Amino acid sequence: MSLAHYCLLLAIVTLLGLANVVSATTAACLPANSRKNGMNVNFYQYSLMDSSTYSNAAYMAYQYADKVKLGSVSGQTDISINYNLPCVTTSGTYQCPQEDAYDNWRCRGKGRCSNSQAVSYWSTDLFGFYTTPTNITLEITGYFLPPQTGSYTFSFATVDDSAILSVGGSIAFECCAQEQPPITSTNFTINGIKPWHGSLPDNIAGTVYMYAGSTDEDCLLKCRFLGYTSN
């Protein structure tokens, strides 16, 4: 019997301060229940001013889950993140794109910003969840149904501070085990981990060959409930 072949999607994003990133992951799984659009986002605590932990591959792969889980949202169909710390001035609060920030926290055209970059900023800017975009780790999981067999390329336009993409049940999460602890593999499809005292290039990409059909009935029997993203 030929069955639709779903791919597990996992994205880990760690934000500290300014951010502009996109992320995701995949592996074969066969849903037994009705489809649910979108991806699940889990929010984990990350210490403000910690500029080293996010450069650790083990942290990005699985150790982030040892931190306090702050909450989650589901059904997210747009997982792009483009966040910048707002600039608070005497005349109001303004968005300050990274290219406009300069000279010890001034914003071009707005002047000096009175809010400290050393203090967590709370908002609902990330998927509507009230948290601190200035310091947070996001785990984004879901499923992808390839419309046809072939190579699929995923990419991060820009990354700040770190993001990884894992593709496949052996490195993302086991079939239908989206809510279980993450797998310890550091064999990332896209390694967007910020290097020590360095920066990442734009448009980091990874390519995965996927099949539109599968006969993996064992996985079908294990599946009970899951969400997925299709394209």
C-alpha cells in the first residue's frame, strides 16, 4: 500500500538582543488523524546578556529543553522572525531596524534611546506570545508533505544570534514524537550557530531529497495525533 510521506520539521532559534531569522526541520512520518495546519512553537528561557551558550552545538540541538519552558502556541503558518528592539525616546516608542542603530544605542532619525539594552523587553511580537524577544529560545516543530519526489532546499536569509535546521526523524524528532524530548544529534541540515567572536553569512542553505510516497506502515501504526505544515 502506498501512503503519503510526511516530513518532520524542527527549528531551533535563539534570540539575544536584535534578531532577523528564519528556521525549520524534517523526517518521514505517516499521520493517522486529520490534518492540522501550521507549526508548534515552544518558548524556553534564555538568560539575558549570555553571549556564549547559543554558540554551543549541544545546547542548540537538545540542551535548550533543560531550561524552563515558558509556554507554547500552535497553528503557526508563518515562521519568519524579523525582530528588533524598539527605541524608546521622549517623543515616543519607535521600531529601530538593525541598520539604523548606532553609537551606543541611538536610532537614526530618532535620537538617543532611553531604554536599556541590558534589560529584558517584554512584548507579544513573537507569534502573539507574551515573552521577552530580547532573550529567548524557540523550538518550532511540524510536518511537511512534499508535493513531489525530489530535492528541497531550505534556507535562512539572515541569522542573529543562532538558528539550526534539522531534517529527518533521526536528527529532528522520532516519528510522531513531536512532544517528546529532542534527539541529541548535532548533525544539522543547516548549521546557523554563531561562531565565537564571529558572524554568519547570509542565505545559509541545506538541501534534502524527499519522497512524495512511502510504504512505511510501521510509522503509520505509531501515529495518533500530530500537526503538520503542507506546501
